[in-house]
Amino acid sequence: MASSPLPTRIDSNPLSAVVELRFDSTKGPIEEYKDLLSHSFPKHSIKPTLVNGAIDENNPTHVFANDNYHISVNKKALSFENIGDYQLWGNYFELIQNVLGKVFETKKILHVDRIGVRYTTIFGNASSISEALNVKIEFPLSGFKQSSTLCRKELNRKDICININVGEGVQAVSRNRVLNGILVDIDAYTNSTFDTSIRKDIFDKIDELHTQEKQIFFQLLNPDFLTKLNPIY
């Protein structure tokens, strides 16, 4: 039986949409990426890299940005983040492939040891987890008013691991706005090793992780609540 089509757009921007690649080290100074990325991402800054809560003095993170995306890179990781209005996966994925293609051509990164795709959303138009999601978190205890704060579930399939966090009454700040509501945070990743000379394998895995995450996201949503988000197919 064919699966039902998934929406391509809903009336809710993710709080965060991040794709990250990790590797042992990059050959040569990170500053060399400035010439590679500054044309399309003219805003450049340098931020400290935290490792287990401590600053890694020898591994600063360089951030390249434009109005829609951030790219962060240091000696051990490269990540993309959609900022502002969500640009949809087709556009986002095309940008990721274009940038990674240029980065891999430098041969500074030979192997990728982890690929992750993480989307975080806060629904401010729902008062409870059960209203927004096909999830019910209650203990069989009478005489108490129950409220859910945070629930975590870990899924595994072949080489893919998926961590799901849902919660209610969650507060976050986005674009100078304070958001309160129902949290849906899905982090899909693989710790498999990929040779950067075979780009197709890396791109296919990124797309697969996004597809797995998207399927889970819409499976979690209550159908009545999804209708309120005006899905476009």
C-alpha cells in the first residue's frame, strides 16, 4: 500500500533547522574557507567553540551568514542552519549540496564520521501535548492535575538513530521573540563514516535523514491539529 503524501508546507516555521557534519580534523587553516564562502555569505564572525562546557582555544568556530542561512565551521564540524522563514527542503538541500561540493573540492576534509539533521518546532497555538500530538503522557494516578514537561524517546533503524523530545510549557527565544508552547524536537543522525570523494553517498544520507525525520514529525501530529496548520501538499 502506498503511503499518504506528506505536506510540503505548513503554517509554522521551525524554531531551528540544522544539518551538521562531523569529522576528525580539517587540513589547513579554517580562514581559507572565507574566500570560498564570503561571496554568498558575506557576514563573517568568529565565535568560541565549546567542548563539554569549556572553550577550545585552539578551535574557534567561523560563522558565515546571509539573510537566510548560517554556516558554521571549525576543525571538527561543519553545520548549516536555516534562519528566518523556512526556505523549504528543496531549496535548503540544494544549498547544502552546492556548499559541500565546494568544500570537498578543497580536499581539507577527507572523511565524514557523523551526519545529523535536527529540526525543532514550538507550536504556540496548542495548550497541551494531546491537543497537538498523537502522544499521551499520563500516569495512572487519580486526584492530581497532571501536566507534561518533557518526554524523550530514542529510535534506531539500521545505521540511523533518532532522538525525539516533546514537551509542553516550553519557552524559547527566536528572532527576538519569546515563544511558549508545545515542543517537537527531532534529531536524526548516523555515525557511519563517509569518504568525501564519493559525494553522492553523503548527499543521499542527508536526504534520507531528512525524509525519516519528516515522516516521524507528521506521524506525531494530531490530524485535527494538522488541519489548523493549513498544510499544502
